[in-house]
Amino acid sequence: MSFTEQLRRENDDLFAAIFKHPFVRGIAGGKLDRDQLIHYVKQDYEYLNAFMRIYGIAISKCSRREDIAMFQEQIGFILHSEVHPHQNFCKAAGVRYEKLQGDPLAPSAHHYIRHMLTVAHEGSLGEIAAALLPCPWTYVEIGQRLMAELPPQEAHPFREWIEFYGKLSGGSTERLCELADRLAAEATAGERARMAEHFRHSCQLEYMFWDMAWRVETWPVESNTLVKD
């Protein structure tokens, strides 16, 4: 069993909880409130911006050109391809994508981004890969499970979202797994333990991100907005 296969097995409880989350089940059933969809897109837009910046930090720690190329390709994927599932949610919510960009981070999104940025700045390349991995891995498995459970019909409001993630193969999940496995094989026991810790923390935060969207989470006390004349 590879290092990442072991991580997947050790965190099956969190993957299972994500699959059962009411937001994910709402995608499956095609029933989510407009405010929930809008909140998700607002937060995921900012989250993916941060994800690309973390890829950039990862590039600065790469010693192999093929690893640099992999991260560069994944930045392009987020910029040019991962906008499509966002557009699907925007269409279902009846709002323009451009209207949902530049909003403040909700608490759970803020926590998730700061977790990954801390690992990126303070950790090794292997630690970065482990912290990044749960995001693409859980999304691919969600898409594949939903397609197997009930292949979405043409009229399903989230058909494009489900098919986008359900049909991904040979992408960031597999390549990040390969990178993490290679670096884990070269790492000390202490670094491997940190990689496992970062992976589980990110899995926890993946669940919290779905929950944030479901509850339309905001800060308990909103900041005052200063209006200038």
C-alpha cells in the first residue's frame, strides 16, 4: 500500500462524512437554496485564488522541472477549466459569475486558506502536496459517486457540475498522489507524520467548507463598513 493509499484509508471516516453532507446530497438531488449556491461560489472563487498562490509557493520549492510543469498546468486548469462548475451553480442561482467575485472570506474558508498557506510557507514540498491533496481527491470521488448513484439527466440543474468532476481522470489527484508518494519515500519519519497530519486537517476543512456553504456561514459580528463621502 502506498503512502497516499494509507492516508485515504485512515481518513475514510471524513470522506464518508463529506459524501453524506446535506450540501453534497443537495447536489445529488438537484435541490439547494439560491443563497447556498451563491455563498459557495463566492467562497470557492477566493479559495481557488489562494490554491493557485500555494501552487506558486510549491513551485519555488521544486527541484525537478517536471514537478514545476505539473503545478503550472494545474494553475492553468483552475484558471481556464474549473470556472465551468462555478458557472453551473451561477446558472442555477440565476446570477452572473462576475457578481460573486471579491467577497470577504467566511470563517471556515479563512481557516482553510490560512492552514494551507502556513504549510506552504513553513513546510516541505511533501507537506504542501499532502495539504493540497484532499481538495481534488474528495471532489473527484464525489463526482464519481454521484454519477454511479444516479447518472444525471439533461434536466438535472447540477448535471454539468457532477459530470465535470465525475469524468476527471489523470488530473491533479493522481499527480499529487504520485508526488506525495515519492517525497514520502524520501522523507524522515517526522516529515511523514506531518504530511499525514496536514492531510487529515485538510480533510476536516473540506467538510467544514461544505458546511459553511450549507449554513451560509458568516462571522458572528460583522465588521462595520466605513462610508467615505
